[in-house]
Amino acid sequence: MPFRRKRGCPMRFISLRTKLIAASLCFVLLPIIGIGAYAYNEFENILSAKIAEATSDRLLQVNRNIVQELTMMVNASRSIVLDENVLAVLARSPDTSRDKLDNVGRMDKKFLEVSTAILTDSPLFTLVDNDGFVYTNWGQTPQALAQLRQSDWYRQAEAEKGYMVWKLNHDSYIKPAEGKLVTLALAIRDKDLQNVIGMLVISRPADQFLRMLAAKSEGVLGFMVDEDGQLLGEHTPELDALYPRIADGLARHVNGFTAGVGDNRFEIVADTVPIADWRVVQAVSYNDMLKPVAQIRQVVFVLLAISMVLFMSIIVVLSSMVTRPLRRLGGLMKQVQSGRLDVAFEIRSRDEVGLLGMTFNQMLLKLSDHLDREIELERSKEQAKLEALQAQINPHFLHNTLNTIKWMSIMRGAKDITDMLLSLGNLLNMSINRGQEAIRLAEEIENVRSFLTIQKYRFGDTIRVVESFGTETLDGYVPKLSLQPLVENVYRHGLFIDGGQMTLCSRLDGDELLLRVADNGAPPAPERLQAIEERLAADENGSFSGIGIANVHRRIQLMFGSAYGLRFERDEAEGTNVFTIHIPFRRDGV
């Protein structure tokens, strides 16, 4: 029977490729052009509103941060002006050199206390009594003090008689070339709030406030201005041209308005810092803000122009729609094979390839969860080992009892007993704080000094201690109670003929921190050397809270690996027995 064509729609005889191209032109490309033009205008409007909203939110956060920093300065000033020791020092000028030294010591201690507990960014403290005697935590010079007292804000603070005076972004009175400062100044009254007995000045680097004000995106200017028009911000040509046009609005406490500079328009968002009556400002450039939108528009037009060519190759693309996902999945599997588990297959369809990708993602998630659990288990095991090597008793009760005895000895004037109890209390306090596995070397040194104080009262000055700690090493972190057991070992096992000497030192060797404890005692016998090596392998008899020499060695290796630890040697040239701790030098904890 001969084949005959059925009459009907002529589209049946047009190729699928032609059908797809025609359908794409009629139902995709033309609507895209119209929708794109509409979407561009709407997107521009929405983007402008969103950026203004984000700028306002950013401004509120910056204001909160600045208020927090200024509040810390206020708290620091209150801590000083309400301190009875400070008031006592200011109320009576020192009569003798001894009084001056005592007063300076009290003030240094107070400044350090405030710097540690409240302000942590190297604040400058200046305290002046009515007789002109000055206490500072910075190196005094006649020129700096003269510039300080002659400044307008210092004189204003004297006139305010107790009210706070803030100064924004002024030259440093120590060395003007060293940068700008933000300062709080006030007069201090006596306990009865009747008479002014001194002046307090607290200054902080303006750089910290500049970092808060710095814009996070292009086209945004962030700055702060005080009631005198003094600016704190990154000076740019845009800011220099913009500020004269917005100064009046900021002075009138207008929080939102627009201003023009040439062909550019700025959205101004401002807020007030209530503590100092300063104005925090964020200025957004419309040109810079809409620049990405204009670029997108150009890209869209280019894409639309080449879309005709792309649609002509739609049939070829369809053939690759199946193989491309498989190639991507194969590439992800190779990455997993190489050790990367942070990949995922992007599921674009629900066909067989999509289901395969979904199964791959689920398998990868389960594998990642399993590895995370294993890592956490190993970490828990290591932590348990470290804690097992710490003290076996909880010394809180003993520490509290020693505190009670300490105060009884103070009340009865037993200074030597008090010193021993203070030192022992410091050692027990170090043992109590188990959660902190690593401390700064400076803290470990203080712990050793407390131990040496106790040994001095027990044995007298039989061993002379020489310290040689490199200043660059004091901020490094070391395992807690790592140096003290080595010092204790010298007292327990050192053999000294004509009086002993023990040397404690620290230095950097590349990226390693070396802690060295050396004594000039008699060299150990061969069997003693063997005993030391065996002790480094296993020591069960640490004297203080279970921390022995081998314990120190084991803790270091648990924390840093087998490449580090404790080493012993006999230096025949110097005639000393030397224990050396090798650990990596770190300033950010272990």
C-alpha cells in the first residue's frame, strides 16, 4: 500500500529545531525585552530604597558602637573619680619624695586596673592635683603638659567644675605627629562635692573611631562632627566638597535629607551621639550606588543582542543538557576523592540525573556528619587526657581557707606569713582555673615568682635566681604550670657546693619559643641521667598538684605534637644542668 501524507497543519512538517527557534523568538525573547525594561526601572527604585534602609541600619549600628566606646570612657572616669585612694591623693599633695613615690605607685596601679578592666586600647590617663603635680601613664614632658593645659577643651573642663567636656579628633598633646585623639576631660570634686581637687583627662586614639566610621562599600562616606564643626573621618575630595553643603542641616539636627555636589546627588542619613552631642553621618552617592545598575543594563542589552545567535544553537544545547550534569557530577566526585567534602551537586531537574545528584548530596552529608563526629570524638579524647594530667583534687576549699588565714595574718601584722600565703594562694588560684589550658608567659612567670617566694621563706637565699626573659616573648602563650615544675625540680634535686644559682630565661628561635631553666649544681651521675630520661617517659610523682617533669613533657606533646617537648642536657662549658622547653610561639592562645 503506498504511503500517503495526511493533510493538516503545516507545522507538522517543520523541524523541531525550527519550531524551538520560532517559539523562543515569539514567546521568550520579545517578552523578555519588555519585562526587562520594566524590571530595570523597578529595580532601580527598589535598590535605592534598600540602600537607604541599609545605610540607616548601618548608621544605627555605628552610633551604638560609638556610644559603647564613649560609655566605657565615662565608666573609666567614674572608676577613677570615685576611688577613695585617688581622692585621698588629690586632696593632699605629697610632702616628701617617699610620699610622691607612693602616690605615683597608687596612680599607676589604678590606671592599670582601669586599662585592664574597662579600656583595652592603650588609653592615655592624666591626673593633675591643685598644686600642679601630675600623674600619667605616659612619659611626661614639659612641652606635652604645657600643651595639654593650654588647650581650649582643658580650660573649658576647668570652668565646668565637674561636668564632662568631650573633644573630637584633636592633635596629640604628647607628639602631634603621632596622630589624633578623642578626649574626655573633667574636674574632680572632693567627697563632699564642694571643692575641685584635681583634673582628669582620658584620651584614646581616634583611629579606633575611624575604623567604626569607615564605609563598608564604595560610594558611602562615613564621618562624625562635633558642635564646633570638627570632623572625624577619612578626608576625601568628595567629603571636602560635600560638608559645607550639609553643615547647616547637621547643626539643625536634621536626620535625613539630600544634597548635591556637581552632577552627583547624596543621600544624607545622620544620628546624634547623646553622650557627647556629636553627629554621626553616612552619605551615600547616588552615582556610585546606581553604577552597578547601569552596568547591568548595558550587560542586559548586550545579552539581548547576542540572544538571537544563542537561540540558533538551542538544539545543540538541548543535546548537552543530559551530559553536562553528568560531567559536573563526575567532577564533584573527583573533588570528593581528593578530600574535599564541602561540595554539593546543584539539582536543576527532577529527572534521573537530578535524583542521582540528590542521592549524591545525601550520601555526602552523611559522610561529612560521620567525619565530624569522629573528629569531635578524638578531640574529646585528647581533652580528657589533658584534664586527666591536671590536678587530681579540687583546691577551692583549700584556697578559700588560705584566704581566711591570710586576712588573719594581715590583721595581726605577720607580714612574712602574709607573703607566703599570698604566694601560695596565687599558685592554688592558677591550679583552680583548669578551663584555661594556655596562659601568657608573663602570667606563668608571675606564678614562678610566687613559688620562689615560698621557697625563699623555706630555705632562705641558698639559691640565687637570675631572670633573663626576652620582652618579645612575654605575650606568647605557654601551657599552664609548665615552668614552675622545672624550678621546683632544682630545689628538690640540685646539689650545690658553694651556693647555687638558677637562671630562668626565654627567647625566640625562628617560630619557636624556648624556655630555659639552668642551675650550676653538681652534674648528675649516669644513673641519675638515666632516671631523668625514664621520668620524661613516665612520671607519677609530681610534687605540686600532680604536675611533674614528665607531665610537662607529655602535656606539651599532646598540645603541639611530638616535635615539641622538654629536653635535658649538661652544659659542661658553663657547668650547668639545663632543662629547655620547645613550643611554637603563638600570641593567640593554644
